[in-house]
Amino acid sequence: MFVEQVLRQYITGPVKMLDLCAAPGGKSTHARSVLPEGSLLVANEVIRKSFADSCGEFNEVGTSGCGGYQ
């Protein structure tokens, strides 16, 4: 995946990453799996149903901290 190649080539230490179109969650979960330890990923989704789907995806792969505002 292109995102993985870019992250592995250019990111060497902890970073803060923002995904503004997080649904359905595959891109964010994949990016989180290759980010260095200590990194922070914020995945934003404005469509409520899509946000719920993304949280489900994150929970399936064991990523913690999924929450939202109504």
C-alpha cells in the first residue's frame, strides 16, 4: 500500500498523524500498524454512521481510544 511505503520511508520517530476522512477505517488502521511506537493517530469522520463503522474496524484490530462527540 502506498501509505505504508511513504510512512516507512520518511517517518523514523514518533509523529502526530491526522486522517480527516477516516471511514471505513482500513487506511487508519493500516497506518497505525506501521507508525513508530509513541505516535498519535487522530482519525476524524464527520458522517455519524461511517464513524461507527470506523470504530468497529479499530476495535477489531485492537486499537484503543475510539470515541466521539455527538
